[in-house]
Amino acid sequence: MLSLVMGRPLAPAVDTKSTVLPLLSLFAAAIVLGNVHITMLPGGIHRAMSAAYPLLRFVP
């Protein structure tokens, strides 16, 4: 509403890299936790993606 009143377009505050990586991590978490048996490999991949997010987000 504010953009319509002011006549300015809205700009997203985050870039695509900061949006895709958490969505990918949530997708991996759904796959890992959706299975009956949780193994080390999918859990390790999910942890690696979760750990990579802050590094890629805050380090240019």
C-alpha cells in the first residue's frame, strides 16, 4: 500500500542467494525428516548446507 501511495516500486531487501539457500536447506530437511530411517549422510549434507548459509550470507 505504501508503494502505491508514494509512487515508488518496492525493492526486496535480500538477494537471490540469500533466499535460495535457506529454501534449499528446508527442502533437504523435509526429505531427511520425511523418511522413516534417518542416516548420517543426508543429515551431514543438511548440516553442511545450514553451516554454509551464514558464511555465504555475511562474507562477500
